[in-house]
Amino acid sequence: MVDTRPAGQGGRGAEAKGYEPNVPITTSPILDWPPKPLSTLRYLLKPVMLPYGICWVALAALVWNFFTPSMQRMATLQPRWILEIYLRNVVLLTLVAGALHWVLYQRRAQAQRYKYNRRWLSTTNRSFLWTNQTRDNIFWCLVSGCGFWAVYESLTMWAYANDIIPSVQWDSAWLYLSALTVGVFLWSVTHFYLNHRLLHVRWFYDHAHYLHHRNVNTGPWSGISMHPFEHVIYFTVFLLWWVVPAHPFIVILTGLFNGLSPAVSHSGFDRVELGKRRGRTTAAGDYFHHLHHRYFECNYGNRPVPIDKLFGTFHDGTPEAHARMKQRMRDRRGNPNTSANGSATR
Ligand SMILES: [Zn+2]
Ligand SMILES: [Zn+2]
């Protein structure tokens, strides 16, 4: 039978609660006052750089050196090399999201262990293309997501190749570029908070962000499964490098982090088991963002730069935080359909 309900109706997935990690969710002390430089550095090392940050940096180095057209070719806007960048991004996203999906959802190698939502991905929901959540998500990721990712990346590369925007080189500014490498992660999550808050303004939600939120129960392909209009906004993350001097490597890292890491954070599993022996696991899904998909009115940003804490929208997973969120929703509700911050509350 075809399920005609909007995705997540009836508690937005809360009724299908599965695995819950230890709460309260911890966040980076980067915004704490008085400043905590040592704890902040420790947080930047782990979990920001270890294990995944280092992987994205290594992959960016590989991509820049071996899978990017030469600056000479990129000096002239030509469909051929832009297509090469697009196809390279498609292959990379397919490898990351496809591998996670295959292991966790097709082979179901670890069954429901560490899975946030007890349901599997929908194959009968009419709000998804072909009533199939996975196929729908793959379509939006590969056609629109990788497309706009390639457009922003290619235009930035073209601008570098023509000295339209400022750039620096590793041999003369290695310390600056090393700091900028970590800065990519901090900028990306800060930009994510800002663009995400905008997307929860009712007009933007109704015209764009609703598409991503059909995924109450997320899978790896839900990561950058977004409306094309949201992709246009989401990938403005590249535009900082039009004013701040950087390097093509930094641009590629920005693309990889924003294009690929959402596949991991939306995987739907808190941890992925490694090998046959139980107990050996690595971090995967982001419970912080999962709560945003489940409850909608909280956790717009991310843990490395927890701006939600400043604005009172942080949900740390505890019953107390949940009660605060519900009270906030009651306080802000001006009419039955719209909250005071402009968010749709369907
Ligand atoms: Zn949202
Ligand atoms: Zn999401």
C-alpha cells in the first residue's frame, strides 16, 4: 500500500526512536566566555580533525594533485573541464554515500545497532520521487547537488587562474594556509548555521528547504539531497575565498567537506562497526543534526561552532532541553502555522 502521509507526520520520527547516544551532547568551547583556548584546541584536534578532518584534508590533497584540471585549462571557461569537475564530484559522492548506503542499508551489516530511527528508508512515500526515498535522494544529490558544487568550484578556479581573486602560495604562506585548512571547517559550519537559519524563514522553507526536511529518517544520500535553490544558497560557502586570499587546495577542501561530509553525518547511524568483531566502531552520524531533523525547531548549526547555544536553540538530547524547546515553541507561536522566528511548523 502506498503511504500518502508527509514524511515524518505524527511526531516527526520521534515515535520511531532507536539508538540514543550519551547525552547531554557536548559542544566545542570555542564561543565560551571567558575564552578556553586549550580546551578549544583540544576540540579542534578531536573530534574536528580526528578522524574525519584529516581524511578530508588528505582527499583534498589527492584531488588537487591528480583529479583537477590544470590552471592553464581552467583559465578559459570551457564546458569540457567543468564537466570533468562535475563527474569527479559525482564519483566521490557516489563512493562515500554509496559505500555507506550499501553497508548500512542494503547489506544491513550491523542491523539496527546504533541506528537513530527504527524504521528503514521509505519505499512507499509519495512525497519522494518514485515514492522511493533513496532514489529521490540520489537524484537531488547527483543532478543538482554535484551540479551546483561544480559550478561554484569551477568559477572560483577560473577566477584564480585569471588573478581575479586574491591567492597565496604554500611556499610563501604555508603557516597561513595551514591555519586556513582548519579554518575551512570552522567557516563551513558557521556558514551552515547562517544559511540554515535563512532557510527556516517561511518563504525560503516553503520554496526550498522543505525538500531536505522530508527526510525525517535520514540516510547517507539525504546529506546534500536539497532543492536546487537550496544548493545555490548552500554552496555560497565558496564565496569567502573570493575575498579572503586562499589557494585552490582550500577551495577543493571546502567542496569536499560541504559535499561529502553530510553523507556521513546523515548516515542515520551514530557509529559504524568496523570488521566482524563487535565493539570496534568509528563515529558516523551526527546526533546533534539528527535532532534537528526529528524536532525541527532546534540545532540549526553544528557542534564545532555552537551558535545555537548563543541563541537558545540548542537541544542537548536531555528531557530538560526538550521541555525548554517545547516551551520556546509555545511562547513563540503567534498563529497556528507560523512560529515567531518565521519557521514553518507543519
Ligand atoms: Zn532545517
Ligand atoms: Zn540535514
